[in-house]
Amino acid sequence: MHFLALVRWVALLAAVALPTLAQCQIYAGTSSDSGAVVLSSFASSEASHLLMPAPPPPPGTAAPTAAVNAQTAAPRISAELHRIIDSAASRSDISPQLIRAVIGAESNYEPRAVSSRGAIGLMQLLPDTAKRFGAQDPFDPVQNVSAGAAYLKWLMGFFRDDLELVLAGYNAGEQAVVRAGHKVPPYAETRAYVKKVMANLQRDATGIL
């Protein structure tokens, strides 16, 4: 049986057998270690094929918040979140304004936001990135902001404090920026993202945010 046909069959059985899985998007792939079929509710290097998108919400209920749709409402920043951001900024030695600007563009301050690519939480960390920078629970605001700030700091070093490249790397991945010749990649989403964060920084500087 063809690989994709096999994993679709396995995913269908799993969704029928496990009601909670049937309510999630399903990604599939194979384990690099054992070759076994891998099913996941988020994309990863071993489960990169989207087999089943998340079902629409029942009538009368709100759709889950996604980062791409989280830009319309004005951000609401609690005193506790300000404290979390300031603490992460101090530990990572980057500005809290930059963290706020990224959060505003990524999730509009929705800690339960999940994107279509599986990015999670306030700073929209992919699971591998969250683990790379120490967030075991990326839905936890403290861990999410701490890991996101650490990633921004790492990107600052990698791109020698070129803020546009840092933001492009945060959105598209640092290797996409390298492949583009250390320039903002020619992706409409990434270019719009860089402009959005820079605009958020300007708003923060003028006291609007």
C-alpha cells in the first residue's frame, strides 16, 4: 500500500477509535528511528503531512483563535503579563518592547492561540522551537514568553542585531533568511510580518500599545 494511503487509513482508524483525536487536525509521517507511522495533532519533522484538518466548530460556538486571525482586536495586556514580559526581557537581555511587538503580531495576546502550522501560545512557538529554548508547556505564558525571548536573543546574535532579519528568521526560520542571502525572504507572509512587528514597535514607542 502506498505510504500516504496507509497513513490515511491509520489516521481514519485512530480518529474513529479516539474521539478526542477526531476533534483535532491530524498530521502523519514516519519515525526516523524505527520507520513506524507517526500521528500527531501538530506538524513536526516526523509528521509533516496534513491528513485531516480540524473540523469546524459546532454552530453557535466560536472558532479557535489562530495567530493569522488574531490581529483585529486591540491587545489587552494584564499587569501579570507585563511582569512576565519584563522578567523574560531582563533574563534574555532584549527589550520588553520587542517581546510585546512580537506577541501582538503573533497571537494578539491570546495564550491559547494555535496556528494552522501548529505554532502555540503567546509567541507562537513550534513544538521543536519551544523545546529547543526550554518550554516544556508552550501554553504556559511564563514558559512561552521565556522561550520566545530566548529565541529572539539567539536570532539577534545570529543576525548581528539586524532587526529585520531577526524578525524574518522568527517568522520563516533562520535558514530561510540564510538561503535568501541574508535578506528578508521573498515571502509575502514574512514581509508583511516584519512590517507588522515594526509597526507594533512604533506604536509601543508612542504609548499607543
